[in-house]
Amino acid sequence: MSDLDVYEHETDSFTPGETRAIFDYEAAIHGSGLYDCFDAFGIEQVRGHETEFGQDATRDMLREHAGMLNTWYLALDSLLGDILTCTSEVTRYSTAASRYVKAMAEDYHRTRQNFEHVTTIWSLALLAGGADADYPPPTRAVNYPMQTLTDE
């Protein structure tokens, strides 16, 4: 469970409805084992799986991971609707809810991009006939002072 106080810093606390939506979201995510599954997911783990279980089993494992990402997406999509604060005058997200949703969405997107990158590297290596696919490293941001692309 996330430390919700972080999202409430210098703003109103979550409403009971927002808290309920967050608990439902986190139960769906933690209950599915997503964090454990993707915690150390990388090309080394996929290649190790292939060595131990073979290409077909690894392909099936990657499909299972894709299914888990779909479960995560659906939980996040549900959170977006459930966490709305609806009044007669406005439909909006509270500041704390906006912060929480943004953090959860960034976590999902970072994980999905890593999964897609690893899957692409593994797939291209199969086509190239070896473990070293000619594929660029993952990048997510620009570090202007160092004039580099970074993966953070």
C-alpha cells in the first residue's frame, strides 16, 4: 500500500470515496502479483527463463506478462472513474487524487515501456540468431546538463 500522506502534502485529505477507490485499485494490483512479477523484469531474466524452459515457454511467459499489464491497465482505468469527486457543480479530481493517479500512471507506463523494450530485444535476438540484438538502449528522458538520453 502506498503512503497516501505523500499525496496529501499541503492539500486536503482524500475523501472517503477517493480512499475507497485507491484501496480497490491497490487490492487489484497487489492481489494480482503484478509488482512481484515486474519488480526485477529484464532481459537477463527473460534469457535465463529461455535457457531453463525453452523458447516456447518463454513466449508463453511473455504473453502472461502482457495479460498482467492488461489487468493493471484495467485497474488504472477503473481508478480514473472511481476516484472522481462529483458534485452538482463540477466533476474533477482533488489535488491529492491527481497526484496519486499521476504517480500510479507513471509507474504503469514505465513498467509497460520496460516490458515492451525487453520483449523487443528478446524477439529481435531470435531473428538475429543470437542473444545480442542490435537494439538501442531504453530512453525515457533527456538530461540537458549532461547532453544525454537517460532511462530515468
